[in-house]
Amino acid sequence: QSVGRTGICWDNAMAESFFGALKNEWVSRTVFTTRAEARQEVVKYIEGLYNRQRLHSGLGYQTPLEVHNEYLNQQLAA
């Protein structure tokens, strides 16, 4: 679902980028026999690779986990 006004093409850019990475890096290389298996593999991709290992240019070439941990450390220090 779109989160912006009609005609604004940038509102879904982050979601489209994520799903493009998911399809290209993980799903397109795998054949799933059940829906549960597909769901498990998507969770494995998100939690194992996308959030913990994959570097994101929008985050200064850090992983989302590193950025989250930095945020938490700043909150504790304040």
C-alpha cells in the first residue's frame, strides 16, 4: 500500500528496493515446496543476511543491526 500522495513515485522506493534485493539475492535461486518453507526462507534472509551482514548504502555502508546498536548506545549514554 502506498504511503504517499497520488503521483508521488518515491514513497515506495525503500520497499521496492528491499523486495528487489530479496528476489535477486535469495528467492529466485530457490524452489519452495510449501508456503511455510518459503516463509521460513524469507525470515532467514531478513534476519540472517539482510539485517546482519548486508551493507546498506543509505546507512553509510553499515548493516541495519550496526545502526540500531549505535542508536541504542547513544540512548543509553544520554
